[in-house]
Amino acid sequence: MDPITIGLMLAGAAITAHGQSQALKKQKKIAVAGQQEMLNERNKATDVALRKAVEFNPDNRAAQQQEIAQALEGDYRQAVESTPITAQGLQVGSTIPTGAATTDYLAATAREKAKSTESLRTLAQLMGRIGSAGQLRRNEAVDLGDTAGQIGRIQDGAGNMNQINSIKAGAVTPSLGSQLIGGALTSYGAGRMATAGLGAAPAAGTGTYANPNIMSAGFRPVSAWN
């Protein structure tokens, strides 16, 4: 067999194989990058969930409830310690004629007012404690909804990136030049063999390329996180 013919056919096959190998390397590179992106997004979602879980630590919840109770108590105390107003818009006690109030009356009134104020402060403190539990649960429900929405947006973004990377990997094909040159050399060598009377020429390389199943390269749907 003519060494030149053999060389041409081998060169054509090598060029074709090299083009396909380069395409596979590009696909693998895209797949690895896609896996890293998916891992990063998964870590983001995990971090969000962990931060929210820490907030449900008993000590943290107790501290949050105490803050809420103090805020509510302040609101209640501000209301009960204000000067009472009559239906006519006058301050209670302001209608007493000048000089009508004796020293004993004023002292008794002051004592009763002090007792009343102290009772109202105690009631404000109690109401703050009672209301803090419900307010804490409402705050937590809102925060949980926000957290779920944030994780959902991260998962949607990861799913979009996964689809884009799958499309990019599927679009990678061997360079047209390597396929044309490799096919041409193979065909030319096969033609020389036929001309030399060495029997039917083997099928020439067409230069076509079928993409491998890129799913095997590592692309997975976001649902596979679970």
C-alpha cells in the first residue's frame, strides 16, 4: 500500500479526531463551570436558611420578645400616664375653683393618683408581655415568607443558568475547518487507494459530528437539589 495514501488517510482521521476532542473539552469546561455555579447558588440558599434558623434559637427569640414587650409597654405607658381629658376637652381637676381645694384634698388626690398611675404602669407592663408573644409570631411569619421567597428566587436563577449552560454546551461542535480538512484528506486517500486498484475504497469521513449527551457531563435540573 502506498505510504503517502496511508499517511493522508491517517492525517485526515487525526485532524477529525482532534476537532472532536477539542469540542468535547469545551463541553466539559462548560459543564464544570455550570456545576460550580449550581454549587454556589445552592450555598447561597443554604446560608439564607441557616441565618433564619439561627433566629429561632430560644435565646434569640427570648431577646426579640423582650424588645417587643418593652416597645409595647412604652406605648401603653405613654397612653395611661397622659393627663385624663373630659368629654368637653378639659383636663380632669382643672374645673376646681381656685382656693376650693384644701391641703388634705390635694394630698389625698395625689396619693390616689400615684396609686392609679402605678397600677396603670403595672398593667402596661403586663399588656406588653402578653402582646409580645403574638407580635413575635407575626414577625416570624412575615420573615419566614420573605425567606422562602428569597430562596425561591435563588433556585429560579440557578435553574435559568443551568438551562443556559446546557444550551451552550449543546451548541459546541468541532471546528468546521478541522472537519473539512480531515474529511478531504481521508477522501483523497481513499480515492488514491481505489485508483491503485486496492479494492473498494472505505467510506470517507463526512466530517459530521453528533453532540454527546451533555446530561452525562453534569447538568442536572434544579429539582435535583432536594
